[in-house]
Amino acid sequence: AVYLLDRRWRRLQTHLEKVTGVMNESRAFSFNLVRHFMPSFKVEKYQFRGMKAKKSTAGVEFDNLGLDLPSGKRVLNGVTGRFEAGSMCAIMGPSGVGKTTFMNTLCGKATYGQMVGSMKINGQETNPKDLKGFMGFVPQDDIVHQDLTVREQIQFSVRLRGDRRFSGSRVELITEDVLNVMQIDHIQNSIVGSVENRGISGGQRKRVNVGLELAAEPSLLFLDEPTSGLDATSSLAVCLSLKKMCQLGMTSIMVIHQPRYSLFTLFDDVLLLGKGGETVYLGSSLGAKEYFESLGFEMPRNENPADWFMDVLSGEVQNPKIPNFKPEQLHEIWREHAGGGGGAENADCEGQQQKAHVRLSTSRSRMLSPEDDRSVLAQKLEEEWNSVDFNNDGVMDADELRQLLAICVSMRPDEKVVCEIMARMAGDGVEVVTKSQFLNYLCSLSRDVADDEMLRQLDEMIEADDDSADSSDETSSDASSASLVRSSTLQELSVQRPVFFRQLMILTLRRLVQWWRMNRQRAIFFAALGLGGLFLAVLDGFIVKSPRWDAVTYLNLHACLAYLLSIFCLNVFGNDQTVFWRESANGINVLAYHLSKVLVNTIDIAVQTFLFTSIYYLVRQPFIPYWEFIIPFLFTAYAASGWGYLVSTVVPPHHGPFIVSLVSFIICGLLGNPSTLADFMDVPAMKFCVSLVSITRWSVQMSFVIANHYLEPKPTESRDKLMLDLYKHVYMKEGMTKGQVIGRSCIALLGMGLALRFFSYLGLRFMNRSKQV
């Protein structure tokens, strides 16, 4: 079943890759089509088809923001300013001044200190913890799923963190948007990989890391050094992608090191922090150079201004106007500048003046408005319509559009491309396109967000839900308190994410996809279990020649299976800790994540138990029906896997094997040994403790009672008689029947496994809480 699911999943991903190719070709043909009629018409390089312009944007204000450490030291000191909604902002400064600390304080991730000062979203004072519903955070390390493809990473992020009202088509369109904007559509079906198993390149991996957050369409995005480790060209490409997203209303705030000037000028606002974590400059990126030159600093020719700013802040540049200049003086100068009304506002003015100067120097004539463009394009189309309407019926069919496209591009388009363009012009299933539909589509190519007939049905579905919510809000009383206004604002920004059961289904599907791709690693554990079963069978049957009813034989079998399976289960939560921390911080339901992992891993547990017992059963021939022989081992596996889950969630991964080995030795070997168990069972307190934690206390009892029932042993040697009497004293002295023993033992091991899984969930949820914010 999993194999068939994987085949179906792969076919779907291959189909979606072909759809991406058709959409890209359609876009290229459409651009050539509009240039055929009007070469000067401005068209967007890429139009968003799934993502839409935000109805609510998030502007950030901070007043005297600081962070006090438990030691009493303050690492930020009175940072004040604002980042406008829909802007791309940079935080810069020399090493050690608190750039990342400032950003972590803003987004609520500075759990290592106490925030002082205040921050506001859209003018409403708020707590950083309230940003979780509409915020994204890109960590400096590329924390991604190494065994998923690029497309799967983005697709699952949309499904888990996007609006729960999105249809499957809308999810795929948003996925296409992210793949295209981040320029990773050509590798969408490539496995991301890891250090051991090489996949995509480092720069591509960085783009996937950013794309995971863009897929959630956050109103506010924080990025911790998104260009670290990238060359200048790749860094510029990443920032251009983020700038494109800001056109939809997303506010982007990032820490960045030593950008080249063409990248630096992409930022709408720049916050420069000096020594001591104090503000040195906050304003337009184009106004920074003029500000520092106005203070008397002189920038050498051919110097990168962004690097020169860092030299100024570090005290490496002398100021002819300020004798004995020290970089700490920049803080006071900025306070006076801001206090005198010349702060960020003046810097913004200078930047806007520069931008205006650039626009004026480009052209001194009046620029064409969108209405002018439409009028000119309509006139051109009117003049040439008869030449493109080959049968003169007043409309354009698929054959006529194909001929027109071939004339524009000098190559014949594929039939799927023609159908795609026609559907965009007039809707799905249409056979002809009118002149007005043709014109509307060409004019829509100048917008950031696509607006064609194919997308309108999806938009109407979302807007209908939004309108019903808005109408209910309008009927409420207008005389609301300030707290209600605040919660309403945050509610508008927050996304209605999938509910628990929907997340569980998505996470289970993702885990199944990952599970099937781990066959090579799984084969190693299968081989170890198979060899373990074979070795014990040969040892018991041909070397030691122990009786088939010997409880110690079953003790060795159960202990071996419990030990191997508990180590195997360490990988379930131990390998993806950093990914889980990131997803938990983004609002993924922890219980759904836990259940999806445990449910899929149950397949491995069952298969490995069957493999281990089958090999032993075939070689050893215990003369017991197999279906009864395997029952105790299945419950052993269930309980032992719980220990693996628990240990993997409460201790670091590199300590897991040692802890599990120690636990298995104690609870399976020492506490389950029949010779010592007899002493434990005679003391009520010890009996309770052993029964509570020991797996083999129950599983070996089941196996011995089943063997005794079918084999009815009657040993002749005195040693075997003493052993049999001891086993019966330990396991059968309570006088219960075989069915009662099996039932009680199954309930005990089932309860143990459930309890361990519950505790592993608590460990997953509450351990490392500082990394899940």
C-alpha cells in the first residue's frame, strides 16, 4: 500500500513539474504577444497567481527597546524607531553590537533576557508573543527536511501554515509562486539532501530555507542573515525575491552583513547599530551616505558605502570636524539629530529626494499612465484585429491564437500552452476569446498579481468567506474598548490555519513520503534484527541446546528485540529536532506532529518484529502456533519503542544510544531475569516497581505460559526440573489460566507503551521550550 502511495505521489509531482513548465511557457508567450502589439508596454517579469496583495499589513514601531540579561547587563539601549508596513528593512552594524539580539527581541525569540521598552503593530501596543499568528522567521542555519524534494518542502509548508480555506488548486498556485520567485522551479523535484547525501547546492538550499516562510504568506517576516555563505550574485537574487514579496504588503526585516551597494539600496529603511547596542542611524538606505557626510566624514572614491558605514561605526574612520572622534559619540549625535526633528524623517526625505532625482533624470517627459497604455494597446489591437482574426468571425479560437503566437515568437506553441492562455483570457472550457477579453488579459500583464478568468473563481470563494466574517464584525457594537480594537487588529493579520485533524493528515502524508525514502537506512536495522534472530536460534537450538520452554531463552529473545527496537526508535524524534523546533515555533500542532511520527513508525515496528520472530521460528521450530508465538513479541516491541520515543525527546541525540542501552539492560535484563524476579515478587513494593517498568516481567511470562501450555514439559534431569519449578513459581503461582495471563500481560504492556508515548509527547512539547518560540 505504501509502495502504491509512493508511485501515485511521484506521478503527481512529475505532473506538477510539467504544469510548471506549461505555466512558464504560457507566461513567456504572453509577454511576446503583448510586445507584438506594443513593444513599449511595461510587463512584470513574474506575476503572482496564488498569492494576493494583503488586505492588512503590519507596520512595526519600537520605543526605547532594550534587553536585560539575567546577569544585569543590558545589551540593547533605548533603540527607538519604526519600520513601515510593506517595506524591506535591514539591521546592520559591526560584530557584537546586538543586531541579532535586537531582531530576536522584536520577534519574541530573545528568551535569554527580559525586554524593556515597548513595541507597537499598526499603532497598537503589543507583546512579541502575539506576533506568532502572522509572523515568519528565517533562521541563519538552513533548517529544512533533507529527505523531501524542493517542491514538497514548499507544498507542505503551504498546507500546514496557509489559510485552511485554501483549495488544492490555490495551494499549488502558491507553491508555484514561491518556486518562481525564489528561482528554484528548475530543481523542484530534486531531493534537498544533507552533508552525507549531497543534494542541491548551498545557495539553492538557502533559497528553500527562505521559501518555507514565504509559503506561509506572513505579514511580518524576520530573517537572520539570509545571505550568509552566499556570493554577491546569489545574495542579490535572494533580496530581489524578498523585495518582490514586499510588493504584496509583506514587511521584511533582516540582519545582513556587508552587502554590496546595489543590494544595500534595495532596502527601504536601514537601522545602523553602534557599540553598546544604540542607534546610530535609522532611515532610508539612500540617505545614509549623505547623513554621515553631513557629520564631516569623507568616503574615499570607489569605496562600497555599506563597508564604509561599518568602518565609521567601528571607529576606523577619522572625522576632520570632530577632534578625537570616538564611535560612541555617534549615539549622542543621532539623539540630537532625531530630537531636533531631523531624525528618521529627514533621512527619509533625503532618500525620497534622491529617488525623485533618479526618476527625473531618467525622463523629463510625462510618464504614460496605465490608462494611457490601455488606450494605446486597444488602438493597436483594433488596427490589427482583422489580421489576427483569420476567419473574420469577430472572435479568436485556439487555431487562430496558435498562429498568432507562432508569428510573435517564431516558433509553434504546444497545444497545452495555447489552452492555458485561452483559459487565462476567457476561463476554463471556452473555445473562443473576444476582443475585450484579449485586451483585458494583455493589460493585466503589467500588474504584480495576475488577474485573469482562471483565478477569479478561487478569489470569489475566499472573498465570500471574508465578507461573511466582515459582515458579522460590522453588526457588532462600535463602542468597543481599546483591548477589543487591539485584538481585532491582530485577528485581521492572523491566518486561520488548519485544525488538528487536518494537520494530522498532512503530517502523516509527509511522514509516509519521508518513510519510503529511508529504505536504505531501514535495511541496516532489518539486517541487524535478522542476524540477531538467526544467531539466537542457532545458539539455542544447536549450541546450548536449551529446552524450548526455557524462560531464559525467551528472556534473551525479548531483551534483544527490545534493545534493538528502542535504539531504532531514537531516530524518530532525535534526527529532526531542529526542524521540529522551527515548525513548533511556527504554530504546528505538537500532538499532531507526535502522532504522525508514531503512527508511521508503527509500520517499522510491526515489520521488524515479524522479521525477527519469523527467522527465529523457522530455525528453532518451537512447536507453538506462530500467531501465539508472536503475540508477546508484538507487545514487547510496542513497549520498547515507547522507551525509544521518550529518551529521544528528553536527552540530546548523541546521548540517546547510551541511555537506551542502560535502560534496556536494567528493565529487561536485570529486572526480568526469572532467578531475581522470584525475590522481587515476594516483596510487595518491589513487585509493584518491577511490574511498573519491566517489559520482560510481562512478556517472558506470556511466552513461558504459552510454551508450557503447548509443550507440557516433563523434564527428566534434576537441573531442568528445578528450573521448571522456579519458572512455574514465578509465572504461574497465582493460579490463572493461560488466557488470563495473556490478557493481563497484554494490558500491562499496552498501558506501559501508552504511558511512555504520552510522556514522550510531554517531553517533545515542554523540553527545549526556549527553542520553540
